Amino acid sequence: MRKLFTILCASVVSALALTTVVSANDGTADAGCPSGPSLHLLETQAKAGDLDAMAYLGEALMHPDCAQEARDKGLRMLVNAAEAGQPQAMFLIGIMVVARHSEPEGSELGSDYIRRSAEAGHVEAEAWHGAMLMAEARGEAERDDAFYWLGSAASKGSVRAAMTVHHVYRAGMHGVQRDDCLAALWFDVAVMLQHPNVAQTADADVTCN
């Protein structure tokens, strides 16, 4: 755990990267650094060992508006929750490690956290894991594994996963044959997931060979 915290200890950069990931992930408005009764309640739950509270509070305290001491506290909470297997914490720590470290050790560590989060059912972790597997695929079996995770995430509402499959088929990437029809269908899926109110405009009769 100390080694992982050391890898992530550049708190300002990490906090900014994390805030970008979280905002892109859930689309929520920027709420600033947490304070007041809700903070006290979360702290009480976290101290009692509630992993979800640890992950939520740790994520909130990593906000750039928080003081350095609070960001360090938040990072430690996220690391502790991730080490204990909390899915959201594993996902966020994994993204932070991958984003900050290009050397094999850091990349493998981050990828492992994302994989474990995906296996625990975290939807956006499934999307990231699938995309990373696709980028590294060298054969049909590896591509099938990547498509499995991307399809699983898309079936649970991940726009990122649907758009990843769209781009793979649109450009013929990573050994996958270009298929404009499948690319168009996956783009429609992404649109319907992001804008359910326009779902009825998609052409449900289109099929691909």
C-alpha cells in the first residue's frame, strides 16, 4: 500500500486527472471540496470501515479546491478502499496510475486495478478494460475477450464502450476488419444510450451481414 501511495503522491496532478475522469464518467456538476454535515457523516462511516464511504469521501477530497492535506487524506482513503476491493476506488486508482505512468510496472499495476474493478461489475471499468484489451490484442481470442467486456459495459449503459466498438469497426483497428454497417449500428447504440429520448429515431430494421 505504501508503494502505491508513493506512486500516486504527486497529489495536485493526480487530483486534476481524477476530477477530469470523474466528470467525464458521470456528467455531474463540479461540487467543490466537501464540507458540513454530509462530510462528518461520511467520515464517521469511513472510520467505521464502510468501504463505499471511504471511496466516495476519498474521491470527493481529491477535488482541486481541497487543501493539500485533504487531498492527501483522500488519496490514502482511495488507496485503502482499493486495496480492500471496493470497485469504484479500484477503478479510479487504476486510471490514475495508468494516466501518470508509462513504464511497464506502473501500467501493469494500473491495468490490474481496472481489471479487478471490471470483474467486480464496475461498468466504466469494464469499458476501460475492454478498450485496453483491444489495444493490446494480437489474436482472435484476445479480440473476442475485448469485445466481451465492451459488450458487457455497453449492455449496462456505457456510452464509452459503445463508441469504442464503433471506432474499432469504423477504422478497422487492432486486426478487426473494417465494417461500416456495424460501425453505424454501434454509433446508433451510443446515441440511444446517451439520449434515450431519441431512441425511436434509430432504424431498427437495419441489419449487417
